[in-house]
Amino acid sequence: MPDRVRVGIIGTSWYADMSHLARIKSHPRAELAAVCGRNRARAEEMAGKYGIPQLFTDYREMIEKGGLHALVVSAPDDLHYPMTMDALDAGLHVLCEKPLALNVAQARAMVERAETVGVKHMVSFTNRWAPWYRYLKQQVDEGYIGRPFHCNIRYLAGYGRQPRYSWRFDRQHGTGILGDLGSHMIDLARWFVGDISRVSAHLGIYADHPGPDGPAADPANDAVALAVEFANGAQGLIQISAIAINGNRAMEQYVTLHGESGTLEIDSDFAAGVRMRGIRQGGERFQEVAIPDELFGDVNRNQPPVVQIMQLLTQQPLGDRQFVDAILDDLPVTPSFHDGLKAQEVIDAAIQSHQEGRWVTIV
């Protein structure tokens, strides 16, 4: 491996711009070697903004001719599998957006191929790198709550109310809010408490989701309620919404972990920022828990939580930057495709549970 990693990225969306492109560009040992987008004008815009020398509109051509070491897949969910598998066949390291695939069969094949090829692989579960969730994980690992009993998570947004086409709410291309925001929270629940063994779910469609050329033919869910059972016996409730009216709170996240020895909770939204509280067995009142400053680096903590995470990931060895370090220094990578597969198992079980009206066991 040379001194620098030549990275190509598939995707030129606003999110690819503010996240993956900015993060790779910020790494001193990474080179943004190529960008691929179906809209050539938009791809040219991103190439100019980030000084990317090669531009493609066919990702297969980029894999073949780009001289790449690694690929970032930031495309609609239904394209994750073919793009990743083609990259793995070419021996490239791959960072893929969440959810890893459209179903468990695809996700498992991606894990197996990546392991067989022997490359680094990562899923972009960005919430794992938020300072407040990293500190919550540390407190759990150090025994603050003891044996876990309950995990309650809510993630509420409102962008699914907008009357315009979005592939995320088109079942031909994605798994709705279950895959979009739900995959993040499923991953956090598993990270904090352990593997999920059973799922009971209701997947709702409350807003009108137009298709690309008129009424939607097959709309995907925009609100999700999951009851889960963890392998260690703990209980979980996960609620996800894209149709909540949140006002200046914009996007809200709530995580509460109850255990034998204590309780920890985190609230975050655009208006009030992040608040962490805890209470130990024998205590009478919840106490504020200070999140260490060093976890934030130079990030301005007065900004909305999402903005804080995005800035942090261009400064610290996390996310895309961690992926580059892992390639150059042969370091372990988390969250990996394996973590993506575990989240996909819950997504598939939730879909089956909703369709059949019963609890579904994850084998």
C-alpha cells in the first residue's frame, strides 16, 4: 500500500457533499481520485469544489479505470449491493452507506465476499461517532446501569411530510424510514445492549408520497414502531418517524437505558442541543452527566447536534477518516459490514412481522 489512499466516491447528493467528500478531503493521507454521478453537471460541480481529477457517470468504468484503492458508496439503497460487490470483485476496500443492503441475503453476501477478498469494510452508522453516544457507551461498558433491563429509543423527524418524490419512500429503491433512520437506531440499540433476537413491528404510511412521475405505485413506510427482545433478555422499544411536526426542534432523538444498577438518558434536538442525565440505584434524583470536552475536539457545541457530528468527522479519526487509517495502518474497522448485516436482520424481521402480524425470531 502506498503512502496515500486513492478513494473514489459514487454519489453527488447534498449529503455526499457535506459528509463523505468533505471527510475524505480533510484526511492528509487520502486522495479524492474520482467521483461518479449520473448527473454529469452535478458531478462536475463536485469535482471542481474538491479538486477531483477524474469524473465518471458509470461507476463500473470508474472502478475499472480510476486507479482506486477504496470506494465510498453513497447511492440509493437498492444500488448498494451491486456497486459494493463489483468493487469487492476488483479488490477495493469499501465504505458503504446505511442500510447495508435491501435484504439479509444481499447483506450476508456482501459480508462474505468482503471477508473472502480480505479488504477493509465499513458501514456509515454516523450516530456511533457522536460524542454523547460514545460517552454513553463508555458508561454502559463501565457498569453504570449494570445488567440491562430496558432500552427505549425515539428518533423523530418531519421531512417525510414534504410533497415531493424521494427514493427513500419508494419500495423499489429503499425500505422507508425503517432503513433510513431506523437502521441508525437499531445499530445503537445493539451497540448499547447486545444482539436483538426477536422483533414485533408496525410499519405505517401516513403521508402522501408521490412517485417520480405521479402518484406512488409502491410507497414505503414513514413511521415505525418496534418492540424488540435482546438475546440477553432485555426489552426494547424503538420508534422512528419522518412525519412528526417538530418545529424548531427539527430532528429529535431520545435514548433511555434502564438497568439493575442505574438509568442513563440522552435527549437531543436542534433547539436545546444535547442533554445527558443519570441516576444510580439508591439515588433520589437524576443528575446531569457532563460529556467530556475532549470528545468534541474543536467543534462548536452551540450548533445543532447533526452539525456537530459532521464537523467532528472532518477533525478526528472517525468515520471516513478512520476507514482511511485502517487501510493504511491495517487497523480493525467498526462498524463493519457485519454490523450492517445485524441491523439488516432486524429490518427484515420487522418487515416480516408487520406483514404477518406476529413476533419474528432472528435466527
